[in-house]
Amino acid sequence: MTNAESHWLDEFFRYLATERQLSAHTLKNYQRDLDALQAFMAESHIDAWSTLDANHVRQFAARQHRKGLSGSSIQRALSAARTFYKFLAREQWVEQNPALGVQAPKSPRKLPQTLDVDQISGLLDIPVNDPLSARDKAMMELIYSSGLRVSELVSLDLSDLDFHDASLVVTGKGQKSRMLPIGGKALKAIDRWLKYRDQITPYTQAALFVSNRGNRISVRSVEQRMEYWGKRLGVEGQVYPHRLRHSFASHMLESSGDLRAVQELLGHSDISTTQIYTHLDFQHLMDVYEKSHPRAHKKDD
């Protein structure tokens, strides 16, 4: 590539830094992605930005895929190329944007991590002997009992609970409220926590779960406490709030088979989001089949 062609990259990065005022981290990502595109052009004997076409860009995306890059990384590189060519068109150096319409290959959707029933039982068997352990047990019991998001958990107020009906009202994404049932063990854990709660926060505090300073607990604190208990109780893998929510969904679907009900409990606006748990269930069935069926493992005759 000639110096005149390389000059346009310098101009582009100057534009990103001055006019768009992007961060150094973002500029570094643009640099890496466009360096990869430039290397592809050199190997393909394409010596000018104006001669790169959509077919070339698709070949570039396929090459990045073969190198092991994820779909999201390739999509980011294509986005960088589109932005660069939009700049070149603005400067009247090119007429077409070859990256428009080119999509990255889709990455396989990662299945959420779950805990089995025995692991859940071990995790929730927290020895309660002080306010923190009582609070932590109540939080984990409630997430697993009702499938809460951690953001929903920390935003709960005392007034959101109804002990008589064993239910609570949560406000989820899009400020949408839903009523959820609370299991007996979660109710018992919350009742125990409330006795400790009065010792560390004034009666004017509305939050159900508070820190040891008496303020509403933060998402990060919940994450740290669950990670702590996971390690202390020897749970395999990392323990975090969403893993309990995933476990709730998986176990509910496995027991009931009612996808629509699980969707409502989780607060998913689109049932396709909930359907990932059907893949979890099928994966479990496949594991059992492979381990148990006498003809599951084919042998050479």
C-alpha cells in the first residue's frame, strides 16, 4: 500500500481522536481491527482502499473466523471498517462502502451455568450466626426461590413483601412490575434476617437488604458475598447471582415443562430468551443418555 493510501489511516485516527474524542482504549481497538484489514489487503494484493469490494470484506471476515475470532470480535472489526469507509466517503476518497451489509458469522450461544439441586442445597446450607450470614442466606434463598435478577433483589423494599400471601412485587427491566411467589424456606430465611436487620439499620430505612452500615446493599456487594460463600462451602465453579437465577429457571422448567410460566416468572418480554433453558434441559438428557444407554457409545465391529 502506498504512502498516500496509508495517509488516510492517519487522517482517520486524527478525526476519531479530535472530532469524535474517542478514548485511548477505543482508538486502540480501531487500530487493531484496521491493521488486520490492512494485512489482509496486503496478502490479497489489494493496494488501494478504493479497490476493496464487498466480496473482499466477506473473505476478510471468513479469514478472521478461521483464525478463531469470535463473532462479536469480527463484528467489531466490520464496524471499524464501515466507520473508516464512511470517513473516506466524506472526504470524497471513495464512492462505495464495501463493508455495508457484510455480517459476521454467528458465535454459538453460550448456555448459562447452573447448579444442580444438590449443589444448591449445599450452597444454601449457610450457618447463620450473625447479621451478615442471616442476610446472605436470605438473599440467596430469595433469588433461587423467585428467580430474581440481582438488580431486582437490591431494589426490594420491605413494603414489596407480603408474608401473608407468600409473595412479593418486583420491578424489572423497563420498569415493569410483576408479582412472584416466595418459597417457604426463603420466607423463613427472610424472617430470620429481619430480626437481625433491626439491629443495624433505623426503622426509616425502606430497603429490605442493607449493608453492615445500614444502607441499601449494592449489586457489587451481593456478588462479592456470593462468591465468598461459594468458595467457603466448596461449590464447584464460581457462584454469582445470575447463576442462581439460571438454576431456578432450569429446575422450574425441568419440573413443570411450562415454558410460558417460566417466562412470566423470570420477567422475559420475549419467550425466545426463555427458550435457552430448553437447550439446557436437552443437554442434561443427552448427558444421561450417553452415560446410561448400553448402545449410546458406538464401537467398531
